[in-house]
Amino acid sequence: KIRKPKRHQTAIRTASYCPNAWTIQDSRRTEAAARGSAVHDFIERYNRMRARIGVQTDIEGGKDLIPLILLDYGYLRPEVQEEIHLLCQDVIDTHLLNLETYYGSEEMFYADLGPIILSGRLDELHINDDEAEIIDTKSNHVIPSAAKVAEDFQLKTYGYLVIWKFPQIETVKGTLYLPRYGVFRSAEWGREELERWGEHLSRLVNSLENGEKKEAVPGLHCQYCPASLPGGGCPAWKKTYGLETVIRSEKEAVEAAKQIMGLEQRLKSRRKEIGRAHV
């Protein structure tokens, strides 16, 4: 019996933007990808620790974990390590673990997509009867709109993996968590919508597997792609990094300033809430 190849959701997601990425076989990680992995490693260990001892938050225990995580990423530049340290501290300051519904962290899920087996590692999963919530941590700088959360490729793919594994789940809530700002943005999908998404993924994989021309399309995704590293060999790569929105007028600058002030206030309030829960 021929065993189907496994492809991680990241490979499919990146190839949906840049078909050339489907052919890349390079295990190296960019700094942006390593930064995200470090924060995910921290959250996994922090969640497991809190679940084991039965607390929603453990400020001192979380702080003790940070140096252990940084040891694994000692090859990164000092400024990147400092950024990882700050992001882990932001998680401690803004993340409460719901012990009643917590299922697990960094759990690997699979689904059959025809030519391949889709795999995905969920940052954090909660299950409550026929409802599930996926919390996906983002270490980047962009705060998504509600519409973007509802159409987030990675979150919807995780949702499909959840309904594939759990036949009782009827509704999946997907939440993007940005520890930089203490922000949680969510969307919900029913089983039927996620099943249609699975059909879309199958068609996408078939087109990637059978398509002869794999066009290289540079964009923000390049910062996570190993082809952007020295010797990566991408024919169209260019460095792109930063915010999706460019401020073009005084009015837009004022709106951006209001958003920043609002986020700072939310982060301050969230930290106070975590502090009270710890006491």
C-alpha cells in the first residue's frame, strides 16, 4: 500500500500565495519563523504547567520558563532574543488559561486531502460539548480586522482539522491572539462551512500537485520562507516586512494614533486583570 505524503498546513498556506513555495524543500527557518516558534514553544510549556497545577496564571513560574526557551534559540541575534523575551512576558501579562475547557497545546491533527495527508499543530485547543475554540498566537505586528479573522487561512484550516477529528463538534471558534497588544480577535464557523473549506483545500492541493508552472509571487509571506535566506534560490524574492497599511494622510495618522492609544489602554487593563487573578 502506497503511503500518502504528509504536508503541513504552512506549506499549503504559503503555496496559496506563492505556488513556487510548494516545490521548496528547505528545512531552514528565517528569523521571523524562529521568533514565532520560540513564542509557541513558550506557550506550550506555560499552558501545560498551568494545567498541571490547576491555575489560570502563574506569573513567577512563567518568568522562570523564559530563560529555558531562550537557551534553545541562542543562535539568534541578541535583538531577536530580546524580542522573544518581551513577547513571552506579554503572554504572561495578558493570557489567562480556561481550565474548564482546555484540551491541549501544540497537538498535531491530521486530515485526508486526497493526494496528501494534511497536518497541523494547534497552538491551543478548547472543547466544550459540541463547540471548540482554537487560539492561534501571532508574534507579528499586524492587527487583523474582524473580516480578516473570519477568512484567515490558517485558522479555518485548523477548524477543518478539528471537525475531521471530532465528529461531535458543530461550531468552531477561531481566535487570533496577539500578545504584543494583549488583543484577541475571533470568528466562528459551522461544520458545513468548514467542510466546504476542506473541499477547497483538496482542490488547491490537486492544482499544486498537478500544475506544471509554479509562479513565484513575493509578498509579506517571504519573511517566513526559507527561499528568502542566502542560497534559497527563489527567482522572484524581495525583502518585504512591515505593516500592510501605509499612512497617506493626516486623517489616517490620527486614526492610527487613536488605535495605538486604545491598544495600550487594553494592554494595561489586561495586565491588571491578570495581576488580580494571580492574587
